[in-house]
Amino acid sequence: MGCALSQKDETDMRSLYPIRGFLNADNNESYAYLKSIGVDWTYDPNDVHPKLHARLYKRFDTFDLDGDCKMTLKEVLFWPDRMKQLVGATDEEIANMRRAIRILFGACGVTEDGLAREDWVEANQVFAECERQRMKRGEETYVSILSNAYFDVLDADGDGTLSLEELKTMMRAFQVPVEAAYTFFYHADVDKSGTLERTEMHNLFHKFWLEKYNPKYDAIYAYKY
């Protein structure tokens, strides 16, 4: 991909063009949130492990459907439609998933016009800091809002948990190898109950995408990310 930036390229760009400002409280919802609660946080690409950089860029490329190096809301809103195809999600369920996607990706700076690929890692890092602050303050996290929207659709028998078979549907929805359901399930099911509870899913999503890189979780999506 011609627009791809390495971690070194990203660092060099930010040192060469400091006046651009990149993402800030005026153009990014997460920075604005931190400012509103009095949290002074600064992004440093050198604080992000190279493997987490690579993971996040792979995720970006999955969502950038037209390959123009911008992620738009239209592109990420494609994913609820996959759930309609796979499990026959109702219009109400799709609307709820679309609302949750707008909340989470909007907080990362994804708009109708799009978020540039070179800003994606920073957008995730400031979003991650906001999620930590929301947890400290007892607020609902945006990861849980999105996870719950999908959970409600996947929980076909309505028992409040997900089985391995139901989790396989989620992997298919996100075009992840179905075998990833086994590794994801193993790491998420911390109480070894044989089913996944909402908080178990939330926690693993946070560990994989939003916390410091941990090689322990490398395989949970069958190495897609």
C-alpha cells in the first residue's frame, strides 16, 4: 500500500511538521473529552509497540474498503449489514449496531469525510486513554456499547451469554478466520464456564486493542491482526 507509514515515518513526520497539530481537542472527540475532564495527555508514537502499530494498521486496512487511505463512516457502517446477511438481524438491531459504531468510531475521529491512515494509531491511543478515564469515572465505555450491540444480535438463544458457535458468527461477520473463535474463546472465558459473558468480551477487546502490547494475545484473531 503506497500510503502506508512505518512507525519511524510517523515519528519523523510529527517532528518535521509540529505546527500541523494533527489531532487535537478542536478536531477530535476523544481529545475534547480529555480536555473537558481536565486530563492532560500527549501522544508519543515511540510509546506504542511496533507490533501494536502493525496490528492497528491491519485493522485500518480491513475497514478502508476502497483502499484510499481514509476510513469513512460509510465504510465502517458496512459491518452491521454483514450481520443482517449472516444472522438475519432485525432493522432495530441493525440501527442499534450502527448507532454504536458511530459512537465508537466517531470518538476515534472517523467522519463522513474520513480519517487519514497516518492519524489512525494516534486516534486509537487517545481513544484508549479516554476508555481508561471512563472506567475510572464509572462511565460506560464505548467498547462496551459496541460490544453489547453485537452481543445482543449474536446471543441467538437469549441466555445472556455467547457459545462458541455464536462466537464463530462474529468472526465471520468481521471476515476473520473462523478458527479464531477458538483462541478468542479460550482467552476470553476466564472463569472457564464454557460460555462468554458480556464483561469477558469487553475485557478481551480492551486487552487486545487498547492496552499495552502483550504477545500473549497475538493469536486471538488467528493472526489476522
